[in-house]
Amino acid sequence: MSDDDLKWGHSTVDTVCPLDCPDACSLEVTVEKGKLVKIDGSETQSTTSGYICGKVRQFDRRVYGDKRLLTPLIRDGRQGEFKRASWDDALALVTRRMREIRDRDGAEAVLPFSYGGSNGLLTQDTIDARLFRQFGASRLARTVCAMPTSTANEALYGKMPGVSYADYRHARLIVVWGANPSSTGIHLVPHIKAAQEAGAALVVIDPRRTNLARQADVHLPLRPGTDVVIALSIHRFLFEQGLADETFLETHTVGADRLRRRAEEWTFERASEVAGVDQELLENIAELYAEISPAVIRCGWGLERNRNGGNAALSVLALPAVAGKFGVRGGGYSMSNSTAWRLDAERWIDTPPPETRTINMNKLGEALLDYRDPPVQMLFVYNCNPVATMPNQNRVIEGLQRDDLFTVVFDQVMTDTALLADVILPATTFLESYDVVRGYGTGNVLMGRPVIDAVGQSRPNVEVFSELAQRLELPCGAEETTDVETLLQVGMTLPDELRAPLLENGFAPGPAGENPVQFVDVQPRTPDEKVHLFPEHLDQESPQGLYRYRPAAEEEAYPLTLISPATEKTINSSLGELRTRAASLQMHPNDANRRGLSTGDTVRIFNALGEVHTPVTINSDMRPGTVGLPKGLWRMSTLNGATANALVSDELTDLGGGAVFNDARVEVTRVVNVNLDRENLQTWATDNAGQVH
């Protein structure tokens, strides 16, 4: 650093983005006089290659935005009205209420509620887990995302590390299935384009014509929830035409015959009819996949968000084993690589889980309103915004509005959930604290470090839970713990070959390098190192057995399927506060014409669970019969304060207990009194902005 830099307080600091995205980008952050000036990508890891998404590039708008929480707040009057408080007063109140509830109703009446809003190893499952375990609180099944795919990947391959982004350049066929890397995981896109320039074919399977689908050789716009039948028809083709790799199947797999039998009923004709696609397109994809190698499948999370999500993931991930696509660079599949280093939080939690009930997070509304033995009397929310992200939104809000529920929200900004809290605790962002981040698009592990001082009175997760544990007189609170000390404690549990480069350089590649070849550098992590194509325990879990299709309930009153895909504007619901205009419903022209709708009309999207009012955009990129609202919207992003999740049931997927966001059936009509609707929005926004006395 130069003398001028020191004089004017100018510095550039390397850190990492821990937000819930596959890429885990290495960052180069410029600070002047203690304030963020610029956030950009660095060259620390090759995946980032010096560029990042627009979401993180503008993260300073969250750090310094008007919704940033600067002091603890305690409810003062009706919900949404608060008074400023000291940390001592706020934590004293939380401690007192936790003790009262434990003494009166039992510790299980306390429910900690968290997910991946701060997706690092230090911000969750460290002292927070020890605290709630030692307290005896209810346990949370964090299944809102990735559980059906994770369950399938674990059973089939033991979560074997997948094909790296860079190795897509070596593929001659790329199948992107249920993923949109143009919006999420953007660093895969240049490698796909490089492969195309070298002659690779690209297939995109998605209900929408995404940016990547426009550039594909084949786009299959299937009906949501039918991925499983498309994959099974390809399996049938491979087996029947003698194109399955029988040598690979005999040597490296178990259960191929049972998969073969389950696939027999799915002819191209039947599958294309059920999925609502052109049969010739489906046959073309199957032939390409059989003929071309190396071939890689990018299995996304979009295909899991329905009643058949687990079986869809199983069917898709089993394809490279049946077709014999492993053993070459650029061949196989990509899913999540978060387990590349086999990091197990239990090593550093070091406190066994209590024998308490487990509540599926997708059932939050039910838990708050219906559970009685004991009822949930306290909800402690951190790293999560359940009003914006959980299914059956109206039930969640109704539960949070209970007079006898005590809610604590520990967050960076005033979220929809925080507005319904009794105590709000201000958290630091990743730019203000230490963390350890593992990518799940890569197998790399990176260290994050603070680049600015904590804004306002915000504090890191570790320090707050440490003090709370002390106040509760729990064993884990015997000594005050900082995020630096927790970093060192976690570091001591890591393998030597990971710990040394991570602590010295802030970066460590995956244990098999950054670009492992499946069945060469990495093997299945199942006990026998084989691919289990018909896992018996999942056959028992799946409602109709494995590789079965469950049709959607036919509801004449609600003929449209609503999906809520990720966009380039938010990371789940993170940064949703930066939206300045109402989100639009995307609808195909055929569906709009039947309803007499035009772009810009205000519409009512509704079913038996609720309704959403918002503008409509007529968009031929949607498939007929399917409409879309963005994932992760905040309530201010529609005209009536409800989002897509108000129309999603809390039913669970066939495997893994996941959410069925893309199973919502709806109807759409025009809103007649648009001015009144917008007046209601203004009233709602004013009433729900959060008032601090």
C-alpha cells in the first residue's frame, strides 16, 4: 500500500461472497476512509476470474441502505412499531422470555428458524447450534431447498463431486436441466459458450425459454412436474435400443434391472403427451445423449420444486450411469459440490442433538397455528426471511400475528419477518465479519474477512449467540466467543491439507483439485463405491415407490401452473429490499388472449389459498398453461402485499421433505379497480414500513 493510500485511507481487500449461490466468488473490495467504494471479483480462484454478478456488485446498497438495522429494537405497541434499545436490554428480554417459556411449556416450545441467508460455516451451525441443543429447543429440518436433489444424489452416488465448470469446455454435449445459469451461478455460462464454439451441442430442459435456451440446439419446454417422465423415457430408449453401457452397469452399479423395469412404461409417445412436448424433440434429445460423448448434465434445483421432485432428480442423475458417460473429462453430471471436502459441522458443534421433535420448515404455518404438545411459543429467526420464502404465506403470517407468540429476528435489514417481531437484533453483513465459505458449484473453500467496521451496532452471529448462551448459563457460554476464535476452533477440526492453505492463503481447492474427473479422480462415496440405481430406503419413502410419476390434481377452476424461478435481481429473498417496482406476472400470449389481457394490465392471480395482485407482462418465452412470478419477492413487490408463496401449499415433495413451489395451480383475471388497488398498496406499504419511536 502506498503512502498516499495510507494518508487517504484507501485500500483493496480480498474476501469472499458467502451468499446462497453455487459460485462462492472471491472478491476484491475497495474501501476509502472506512467506507465501501467498490465490490468486484478477484482472481483468487479461477471460477470467479475477476467478475461477479450485479447483485453483489451493488451490495453496498444493502450495507448503507435505509432498511439497514443499526440498533436493537423492541416492539412498542402494535406489530411493526418499535423503540430503540441497548443490546443489554434486548438480550435480557430474550433471555427472560426463553427461561419463562422453558419453565412453563418446556424447551421444545422454542423453535430456532434459520437457513442459508449467510451461507458460511461460522454464521450457522457453530455456537448457535450448541446453544439451542443444550437448551433443548425443537429441531428444524432445513428442507426448503435442495433436499430432494441432495437425497437423490446421496443415495445414488454418495454425493460424489461433479464435473467442474471449467471442464464443460471439454464436453461435446451439454444438457442443462432445471437450471438457469444466466441468472444464478453465472460463471458456468462462459464455459458453455466456449464448448459451443468448439462444436458442442447444447440442450436446455426448462418450462421457459431462458437466455440460455435461446442459444440452445434443442429446447424442451416441458410441463412443470414432468421431468421424471422425460428422463424415464430416455432410460427406456437406452435400455431397449441396446445403448445402455452394460459393462459399466455390471461393474459399477447396483439395481439397474429394477430401474429398467420401472422405465418400461414410459414410451416417447406417452412421456411427450404427459409433459406436453413435441415427441420429435424428445426423441432427438435421447438420440443425442446416446450418441455423443463426452456428455455432461447440469442438474439444477428447478426440477425438484414439485411433488415428483425427488424421483425427477433420481431419474436425471441416473442417466450418465446408464449411458456410460463417466470416466472422461467433460463427462458425467454436476449437482452440488458442497461436500467435496466432507466437512461435517458435527465436528465443531461437538454437542449431540437432543431427543426433541423435528419440525419441517416448510410447515411453519402449521407449526405456529396447529402444534399443541407443546405449542410453539417462541420463534428465533436468523439467516432467513420466512414470510418471503416459506410456502403457504398467509398461514405463516397468521401464525406470526399470534398475540401469544414471542418472535426474535436477527437480521441485517428490516425484512417482512422482522416487521412482525417482538425483538429485532442487528446483524453484520459478510463484509463486516469473518467466515469460511465452501462453494457448491465448485469444491473450493475460501476464507472471508471483514473489510469495514460493523455498521451501527450490528454484531456477528457468533458473538450474539455466545452472549445469549452466557446469559442462559449454558455450558457453551462458559467463555465469551468471537468470530475470530470460532474461525480458529473450526479451523482446528479441518483436515491438514485444507487448513494450511486456507489459513495461509484464504483459499483451498477441492481435495481432488479444482477439476476432478468422475470415476477417475473421484469415485462414488457410497459404502461399496458403487452407483445405487434403486435405493431400497427411498423406495419405501416415496409415496408410490421409486421412479413413479404422480400427476397433478386436476382443478378446472385453476387451469394454470404458477412457477417462481430465481432471477438476476435477488439471491432467494436476499436483496429483495432493493426492488423499486412491482414485479410482473409472466404469461404466454395464448393464455392472455383467452383472458383478454394485455401487458401492463393489473391482474389477480388466485386459488383457494390466497391471491396476488400485480401487473402482467405478455411473454412468448413462457410455455402455454404456465405463468411465472419471481422467487423471493418481498411483500412490497406486489400490489396487495402477497407473493407467489401465498398460492403455494405446504405439501411436501416425494423425497426429502422439500417444498412444492412449482405445483401451484391458479387462475388469472383482470383487476377492475386499478386505482383502488394502488391506493391499497400505498396504505399497506405505509402501515408496514416499520415505525421506530
